[in-house]
Amino acid sequence: MRKMKGFRLRLAQFLLLLLAILLLLPMVQTFLYSFSSIGEMKAFMKTRGSYDETQWMEAHLIPNLVSLGQYHQILIADHTVLWLFVNSVMYAALILLGQALIIPPMAFALSKFRFPGREGIFFGIILLMLLPFQVTMVPNVLTLRSLGLINTIWAVILPMWFAPFYIFLIRQFMVGLPNELIEAAEMDGAGTWSVYLRVILPVCRPILGAAAALSFAESWNLVEQPLTYLAARQELQPLSTMFNQLASENTGFEFAGAALYILPALFVYLFFQEDILSGIQLTELK
Amino acid sequence: MYKKKSLVLPFLLPGLAGILLFYVAPFFGGIWYSLTDGSYENAFVGFQNYLNVWQNPMFQLGLKNTMELSLICSPSLFLLSFVLSVLLNRMRPAGAFFRNSVLLPYLMPSSAVLIIWLLWFDYGGPVNRILTLLGQGRVFWLQGQELRLPVVLLFLWKNLGFCVVIFLAALQAIPESLYEYATLEGASFPRQAFSITLPLIVPSAFLVFILCWVNAFRIFKEVYFIGGAYPDEPLYTLQNYMNNMYGKLNYQNVTTAAYSFAVLVFALFGLLFWMQRRAQRGLT
């Protein structure tokens, strides 16, 4: 690719730098604030919502006094936030586990087997993928209700196991794999399962990593499903639905809670960043 | 490529059964719901539910807001991510930091960031400070019509990364020689972006555009984060209406609203698909 030079390059870099700072600032600010003392944060957050023309909120980024008070509060003194965090971990783990067992085999079936109805099934999956949540929520609810699963954790987890988008994503990657891979393994006497486990899954590493990261991001930020399906069960909510309540109650430890919630996502990103880029790049997305 | 049909079953069946059970079968079963009155006898009422729901002012408001918000969100997300990816692509490999800073928010829980948003857009907060420095008056960001801006910005912050990834993947597949030739011919940078890059990535761009729409229909998430469960009127989305009806166990209205919306969405996507076909034929 042609490189930009001189002034134009500087200008582009400056604009990108500005944007990068803006995009990263929410996370940085959350971490910085999480090290203020509870009292300091309470006083600071109390200045919100004042419509006095002469008043400004204090502009500060660095805590006046570095303290682990907020972390002590949520990790040791009061376990409310911690339990919600554990709920989030449970949802993310169970959703990803089910997806790992169901979705890659289905993608394999739709890419490397020839059988009648294959194109029809794949077309149906694309249609489902394009339907907005408001629409797919309805069939999900009807089934969950007749199975008696509303207001249990499975109402959130089960429909996600069959998320059409990830079937599409992984299938598109597998279609691009050469058939010789399978033929060579068959010559050595490998059955379908051992081809799947020993040949297909290892070469699909980038897209599996990308799909896992994307699915984690979705499961870690659940809102619509728990709010709808678990409306009567406050104690089963993941932490993601509770932040605006935390913020409005002015607890003083909301930033430590937010930092705690950002941290796992940060690790997932650092671990999978190469896979996200190369996985999507090697996938036939058309 | 396996051709023996029985071999596919163990791979296909678990997923297919789940999709049929949770998505396809109840989808058709639900049509029956939308045509009955939900009473004890469950009498068939034809399209009466549809007429009722369409005339319901809250449904109209939710639909209107959802459409307006996605009409703001998806084109801006699309354009912003296209321009960004072109810039990022030119900066390789020095652009790793920039690329990471754009991608990172996609994996971040926007739920945890909403507190920062509430701070930034407070009446006495940084955004209004900057506005005052620029000589403008303060704005009530957290109420009424103005609430839409923070909501849209949170949506863009969160969703930019994924669109950029798809665009970047498509851009890196374009041969460099095309640009060298265009430069020799004296084509400017914006000219190259729109005359070479855009036509070559039409298929991926179309996918990004559609995904932008699908995501924009889920703006309820950002609305809930900033506006709470009972937002002001300019933010009352279709999801709010459906959650409300669902809470009242009014499945007739829930299904009716969902299917009305589905028809609209598919009409929209059908139109987009048709336009893409025509555009592509025009280019080749």
C-alpha cells in the first residue's frame, strides 16, 4: 500500500491520535477513578445533575489520594457486586461451552458435506442472522415458556448456543479450506470425527479464536435477554444490567466495579487480538 | 467433501435441532398467536391484532424511534468505519496502536463504561465545558431529544471496531499495483478511495452495511444504559414496547409487533440487496 508522506501523514496521524485517546479514555478514566477513596468518589459523583449555571463539576483525572477502599468494599466487605460478577462469569462460561460443542460441528457439516437441503439450511441461517433481536426474541420466548424455563438461567443461555452469526462466520472460513486436507487424512484411514478433531479444528484456530472473542464480548455485555427473561429474578442478573443502578445509587464504589468488569474483557482482547484480525481476514465474507 | 449422507448427521443434528426448536418452529407457531385473541377460548380474530397494534401510539412511537435511531446510527457507523479503515490501512505497520485502540472497545462491556458517559455529558461535565470554551451555551444532554447524542456516540464507540476489522480485511486483499498506477495518473487520495477502493470492496462493504443495520436495531442496549428502563419519549424504542407487553403477558401484541417489524426489516434488506445488485452490475 502506498504510504502517505509529509504534512498529510502528520495530519492523519494527529487526527487518529485524537480519536484513539477519545476511544481509550473511558477505560483509562474508569481505572484511574477506581483508585480513589469511596468518600472522594461519593462527593465527586454528588456534584452531578446540578443545573446551576455558575457551577461546574470538578475536572480531575487522577485521584487526590490513591486508595484501595473501593476494591476492599466490593471484594471483601460487601459481596453484592461480586455475586453479580460471578453470575456474569457463569453466563459467559456456559454460553461459550455450549457454542463450542454445537457450532463448529454444524459449520463443518454445512461446508464439507454434500447432502440435500444444505443450501436451504444455510440460507435459513443467514435469514435468522439478519433478523433483529426484537423479532427472534419472540420464538425464543414461546419455546422457553412451553419448556418452563422462563426465569431460570437457561432462558438466557440456551438460545445463545445456536446463535446463527457464529455458524455463518465459521462456515465461511471452512468453505475456504482445500478439500485435499480431508482427502489426505482419509487416505490415512481417518474417520469423520478424527478428521474434524485432528485436521479441521487445528487449521481453524484463527476463526475459532475470533468467534470465541466476539461471542465472549456479547455474553459479557448481556442486557436484553436477562432484562426480559429474568425480570422477576434480581439475584440472577449479570453485572452488565446493574451498572446504571449502581451509578444512580451513588455507592462510591461503582468505578471499582466497572474496572473489575473491564479487566477480563481486556485479557480476552490481548489474548485473541491476532486471531480476530487474521481470522476475519481469511474468511470469505461475501 | 463428504458425499455419504449419513455421515453428516452427528455434526448437523444437534445444532439443527436447536435452531428448529428455538427459532424456526416457534416462529411459525407464533403466527397463530398473532391471529388469535388470547382469551380462554383463544378465538381466531384474523388481522385484528395487527390493526390494533399499528394504531397503538406507543407502538408507533417505538417503531418511529427505532427507525430514526438506526437511520442515524448505521450510515454514520458505515462511513466512519470506512474512512478509518482506509486511513489505518495506509499506516501499516506503524498503525498497530491506532488499530488496537479502535478495535479494543468492541470487546469492552459498554455497560461498565456508561458511568463515564453519564459524567461526560452531565450539565456541569466536560462536554459542556468544551462547548463553553468554544463560545457555545451549555446543553441539557441527559434529557429529552438531546439524549440521543450520547446514546448514538456510545453505540458508535462500541461498534466501530468490528466494522473496521471487516473493512481492513477486504482492503488488504486489494493489489498495491492498482494504487501505484492511479498515483502515476495523478489521482488524489479521496479520488482513489472512492474510485478504486470502494468498488473493489463492495461485497464486504455490503455485509458491513447490513450488519450495521442489524446492530443498530439493538440500540435498546445503549438506550437502557443511558436512559434507564423507562426512557424519555425520544428514546422509547420498539424493544421498550415489547418488554412492556411481555411484562403484561400480552403475547398477542408481542408477536404481532415482532412480525410487523420483521416484514419491515426484510423489505428494507430486500431493497438494499436489490440496490447492491444494481450497483455492482453498474460497476462491471
